[in-house]
Amino acid sequence: MRIELIALLVDQVAACRDFYRDVLGFPVRSEQGSYVEFATEGVRLALYSRAEMAALTGRPADAAPRGGLAVDLALPVPTFAEVDAAYQQATSRGARAVRPPGLMPWGQRIALIADPDGNLVEFFSDTP
């Protein structure tokens, strides 16, 4: 088995679509109401309305507002300098800054931003 698709369950589908399309540059592959899928390399990424998922599963609790962090999407970039550049570009396009670029104890340089629903997006590199 392998993972083919990751769907983020969100409350703000349109705002998150705009974030992943306009801030991160992922082209929309398909959009059907409360479902948006992006053209990405590797695993496909989609957004799906939390309320629609609750209707699909038949579990009303699935529509409850999320508390705290739910996901961290890690996006590799080639070098430390490109971590800084990706963070600057994303925040200049309106992404909410979470953690500015910095070196981690394990040797990676990372930076964190958040989408409109609070999901983290991490830029990282192992190469100075």
C-alpha cells in the first residue's frame, strides 16, 4: 500500500484554496463544491469541507471545530537560503507567520507559516 492523497479537512474551503493556490503556487487540478484538489508532485493534496465530511461519515462530531494543531505539511527546498526565501515570499503574499527561519538541533533549517484554518506549512532544508 501507499498513500496517494492527503485531504485536509477545513472550515474555510475558499480561503484555504486561495492560500494553497496563490501563496504556495499549487495549481488547482479540480474543484467540485466543497472539494478542491491541487496538482502537486508526489502525493496529491486536497481540501475538503469538515461539514461535508461529517455528512459523508454520518458522524456529526466530525464537523466540530478543531482545537489545536492538526497537521504540519513539510515542503522541502534545496538550501537554507531557499528556506528563507520561501518564508519571505509566502508571508509577503499574506501567509500567517508562525516561526521565522531558524536552524534546528537536528541540523535542518526550517520556517513555519499557517493556512487560514491554522494548518502548519513547513519549509525545510538539510543543505546549507
